[in-house]
Amino acid sequence: MAPRKRPETQKTPEVVVRPKSKRNRSPRELEPEAKKLCVKGPGTACACCFNNSAIWGSHAGGWSGGSSRRFDSGCLWAGLASLRVSASCSSIVRALHQHKLGRATWPSLQQGLQQSFLHSLASYRIFQKAAPFDRRATSLAWHPAHPSTVAVGSKGGDIMLWNFGIKDKPTFIKGIGAGGSITGLKFNPLNTNQFFTSSMEGTTRLQDFKGNTLRVFATSDTCNIWFCSLDVSVKSRVVVTGDNVGHVILLNMDGRELWNLRMHKKKVTHVALNPCCDWFLATASVDQTVKIWDLRQVRGKSSFLYSLPHRHPVNAAHFSPDGAQLLTTDQKSEIRVYSASQWDCPPSLIPHPHRHFQHLTPIKATWHPRYNLIVVGRYPDPNFKSCTPHELRTIDVFDGSSGKMMYQLYDPESSGIMSLNEFNPMGDTLASVMGECISGWSSPPYFPRFSTG
């Protein structure tokens, strides 16, 4: 197959520093292509201990012109090749032993574990599926203490608590219907039988598993203003929430407001506290910026540490589990990875089709909790540079360091757009949202099968 043309080089915006149509084919028709896709595997490993290993076919761009790093996320159509790990890392037990003896570095050991996980993705299948809502799902969160339990919110304000590991019927909390969309969902780290929600109803609140409201942290008292995002810090015991007109509110766990400032010109689509330095806040907005703040020094809208301009509105900004990187997803075709140690350096750019559509839950890339991997749903775009004919709506897995496509998950019976995809805290089960449906992916042995409404 002739190589694809690389994306044209585009200049990356400067970082501002302060203060210094063949989509309707049936699953049966798509099955031959799906089988080809299911055997695609990792691209070139980037750790030194894998330089001599055989690789699975992939198509990835290298360095583009200019100072930004840019990678090609085209589909992997090269087929299956054997995956061999170098002799020094061929056994995880051996690698651990070598590390204990001081003969293997931690990065090479981590890369070996990551490569083993990528190899296991070939066996991942949807083992459970549910469609409990009458409107599309809009948010999801894994329980921090029970790795088989996930909470999912819908556009109608409904919330489902689903334990993949038991056959009991999921807990269902009925919403208000139109206008009640759940925009943010987080379990309470101080009491995991409770969870926080932000919603278009105009509140950010704390609820229990029975649906009772325990505390209202923020309310707009008007139908023209609603809350679009939230995050929680267990160490500092604060709640942060953003609204549709650019305000960000910081509160303590008792509900006392610490400050309420307009930090963006337009809707704040995402707020995220750094997991290692929880005074470090990232806010994303449709005003095409992501801003970094020090909560200890916030005095007004101009007191940000960094402003990271984007070419399009931004759906999400996620810190990596170690807090060292920031992953952003725009509303068109670009995923970025910023280094927390060098905010003023150009980011890694990963071209990827995930354009915005009014009646589609915004696509947001997320981190794997244990490996330097990025997970994101694909919305094929015929105008995208590396688009291929009859491209499938896959779940794409990228290497967070190199930006290379490592794997694509696809189920011919669930061929819609997977807007939200997130691994559980153990990193072995993936929850995906497609319209009104929620799916659980895992490798054998699966959790016990059961069906829900």
C-alpha cells in the first residue's frame, strides 16, 4: 500500500507565561475488516531495551518541520506480525529480578510491563453491555476502591452505578429529564459511598447511592448558567467546579466558597487538579485555551501561571497519573501532550479525528492509570489527512511518549462512536460510552455475563 501523505506542518501557538459514506454498512459487512483490525498491535517500542525487537506493522509520522513534535495517527493496516521482546526483558519475573539486583533500570522495566499489556489488548472483547438511559450518556467515573464498579451519568440527569463483577441489578438514580445533563462525576474520596456531580440543572452537589442530595456546593439559580465540570482533592479537601460562562469556583468540603472568579471568556469544559500537587489546577475552555493555576496564588483572571493556546475549542485537560504531563483534547483533530516541567516548550502533537458534533457527547482522551498510554475514541473524518476509505470507529491507544498508535479496539456489534473511554484503577478493564450504551472491555477470564435493560 502506498504510504500516506504526512499532515502539513502547522505552526504551534506560543505559550503565554504569567507572571514572568459508507458508515451505514451492517456489522456483517464490516466483520472481515474488523477481524483485520483486531489483530493490529503495537508500533515500534520506544524504550532502549526494545530497539532490537520485532514490531507489529504500523504507520506513524516522525518529526515534522518546525519546533513542535507531530505524529500521524493513521489506522494500522499492516496486519499481524510476531511480537518478540528482547532476551533481557523476555520474562517479567526475570526483569523484576534483574531490577532488584540493580542490573535493569526502572524505565526499561516499566516499558517491558507496558509492552506486555499492549500485547494483551489483542484478546480484549466487550464482555458486558447495557443501555439503561433514554438519552445519551455524558460522563463516567470508576470507583476508586472497587475496580469493577463504574458510575455513568446521562443527558437526562440519570445516574447508573454498575458493578461488573456481580449479577445484581445495577443501581439506577432517576434524573429530572430534559435539562438535567450530568456534566461531571466524581466519587467522594473521603466516603466512597457518595459522589459529586455537576449538571445543567445548575448545581454542583454531593449525593449518596440512593440519590439523596447531601450538600449543594454551588448553584446558579438561573436557567442560563449551569456547571460543566468538577474535580475534588482529598488532600486539600477542596472542590473545584466550572460553569458555562467562564467562572471557576473553589470550595472546601464543608461547602464554604473560597473564591469565585471568571477565569475564561467562555464555557469551562474541564477542570483538573494535579494528582501529585493538588494546588496545581488546569482549566480547559471553548475559548481555545488551557490555563494552569496555582491555587495558593489565585488573585484574579490574570493570575494564571501559564496559558496554552489551541487552534480550536478544548474538550478536556487531564494530568497524567504521576502529574508529570498534561493531556489535552480539542474539538476537531488534535491531541496534545505537555510536559509539566517545561510548559513553555512546544507540546507533542497527535493528529486524530474526533470532531465536535452538537448531539454527540464530546470526545475526551484519557490516560491509562499505570502506563504511559493514551486512550481515545475515533470519529472518522473524510477531511482528515490520513483518513482511509471505510475507516472504522475504533478506540485508539497511543504511546504517551512517542505519540505513536499502538493499538485499535473494535467490536463489529458496537460500531458507533465511543465518546468516553476510561480504564479502571487497576488498568485491566475499560469502560466505554457509545450513545445511550455503556460497554465493558476486558481480556479472559471475563467477569460473569449478565444483561441489563
